[in-house]
Amino acid sequence: MKKSSVLSRAGLAAASILGAILAGILLMTAVYALPTARMRHNVEISLPYILTEGDRYQWAPYHNGTELDGFTDSLMLSNAIYEGTGTPLHDALVNPRPEYTPGDMVPVDSLSRYAQKQEGFREVTYARYWHGYLLLLKPLLLFFTPSDIRLLNMMAQLILACVVLALCRKRGGLRLAIPMGAALLCLNPVSTALCLQFTDVYLLLLTFTAGMLLLETYKKTWGWLLYLWLGILTAFFDFLTYPLAALGVLLAVEGMLTQGSPWEKSKRMLFHSLLWVLGYGAMWAGKWVCASLLTEQNVIADALKNALGRTGAEERMSLFRVIWQNAQNYVNPMGKLLVLLLALVLAYALLSKACRFRLSWRKAAPMLLLALYPFVWYMALRNHSMIHAYMTHRNLAVTVMAVCCAVSLCLEDCKKGENIE
């Protein structure tokens, strides 16, 4: 790559990040200027189901993979309906919410009491995250209750998932559509529809995958920007749930649809991963710096303190234990049925002689490298992945999709000697 091209891309990346930080501050300031009385009323209407579900609710009892995060959803709704200080820019940077008991570990209670206009709360802030979800949540709460939003969320996710699967079938045939379907099932679409906390990454994953397939960005010279912006928007919208899933699915799709040697594919995959990390890290750091400079809080110090805690690697949190804590969320009837269905599809293809399996490490190598991504994530964020396994297990969808893609790349059409379509 020419030096001028490298400099041009570096400049475009820097402009994208700085522009995203500025746009993020302006957009968040705008939504914090919206009146909250109507939002508060709509939340009050939905309190019966919010209080019934509480901080932790399993829509399929005794199966941890079906657990919803009512704890964080209550924080999100509290952020959305709190009237704030009256200074939208300040509120956009420090993200205040009401709390009724110091160190309150039951935010559902605080949300309920504030929605019912009870006095006696104190204001707390949560400045180390962007809270970009408020760009959608605040306007929606002006017109809909949280219960209504669940229905809209489910409809939007279902439509997008259908679009993605159809595009996968069109661009890459069944060898891409089946792995994608397996990955989406591993993300548990029921939970992503019912839980605000799980929504953002899932919607980003579906939207960016659809965009990649529609525009065929893997063929464009500017396609690398997709990964940079995925990292930027993930940092802006997400609460550190399962962000790696969005990156991994995009990398798998591109790996299936592009040509090149294993080394070339692996280099491209690692380059795009670094772009995602750059966008993700820089956007997050942008919030810390701006909030520290423009408010009275030292958000940088708070963020670094929490980052060190989340990467804890105490002996009791061995990597193997962290991996098992996450993987066991798939040891249930749904997980077993998914494995059985994939095995039956493969068996049918082989027994009907529609194709043959020819192991090729050369073809599978890039996908097998991608399959290791979640384990690297768990190693880096050991503490967080251990105590939040009810949501971080979704990162393993990357491993499932990558392994399925590796197998499909080793399937050859019996008549043509080519990959099946």
C-alpha cells in the first residue's frame, strides 16, 4: 500500500472518530433537552410487569441462558425518565439518575418510586458510558410504554434477521445462510427482544451485516470503514454486553465471501479487528476525556479503576472456569437441538451424495482463527465475563458460526468439486 494511501486512510479514520465524538455529544445533548413528564408516565403504566420480573427474570425458568437483565434495564429507564439538572450538555456528559437508597442494589425499586413521583431520592451519575441507547429510548418513551417498545423491538429484530438470512442465501448460498442461522439462534433472539440491555449489539450486528451484504463492502476500497464505525457505534450504544459478537459475525461473513490465500484472509481479518478495536476504544475514551474536561467529575480515573477491576484474573477465576461459566448457558434443550439439527443437515448432504467432505486446513484456517476470538475476550475480561456470563456467553456465537463456516468451506460439490451453494 502506498504511503499516500496509508496517510489518507489514517486521516479519514481520525476524522471519523473525532466527528463521531462531536456528533455523540451534540445528539445526546439534544435528547436530554426533551421533556420527561410523558416518559415518566409511560414507565409508570408498565410498572406491574417491571416489578414482577424484577432485577433477574428467566423467561424459561432454570435455564440461565434465558435470563433477562432487569437490573440494567431499570438503570436505562431511570436515566431516560430522570428530569436531570436542567443543563442538557452537563446531563449528556455525566448521565444522572435518581437513587433512593445509597448504594442501591435494587434499581427496579428506585425506578418504581421515581416513576410514581416519590420524594427523597438522591442523584447519582454513570458517566463512563455514552448511554447512546437514549437516542432511541427517550423519543420512544414519549409515545410508547416499555411494554409497547418490547413489541416494536421484537418486530424490528425479526424483520432484520429475515433480511440478513435472505441476503446470506443470495450472496453465499446455504454454506453461509446455515452458519448465520446457527449464530443468530445462539444469540437467543427472544431475550434480545425482551431485554433493552441485550438489544443494542444485536441490532448493530443485524444492521451492519445487512449493509455489508447489500453494498458488498468487502469488494470496495472503503470497506474497512465498516469495521471502524461498527466499533465506534458499539462503544456509543452498548453497556459492555457481548460486543465481540457483532465483530465476529461480520468477519465470518466477509471471510466466506472473499477470495485469497489463508494468510491474506487472516491478515485482512486481523486488520479489520484492529480497526474495530481502534473505533471502540477511541470512542469510549472520547467520552471519558470530554466528560472530565467539561464537568467537575474525573471520569477518566473512574473508568480506569473499573477497567482494571473488569480485567481481574484472580486464581479463583481461572480461564477454564470462565469459559465453562459461559459455555454452560448452551447446555440446555435448545443447544442440544441446534447441534442435532446441524448434524442432520450435514449427514443428509453427505449421505445424499450432494457433496463430500474433504478436510482442508488451508481453507479452514482463517475461520478456526476467528473461532478463538471469544476465548481471547474472556481471557482479557476475565472478571466481567465470569460474573456476567448470563449475557457474555453470547460472544460464543462467533465460535459457533466460525466452526460452521470452516466445515462448509470443506464441503465440495460431488459433481463440480466446488463448495456447495
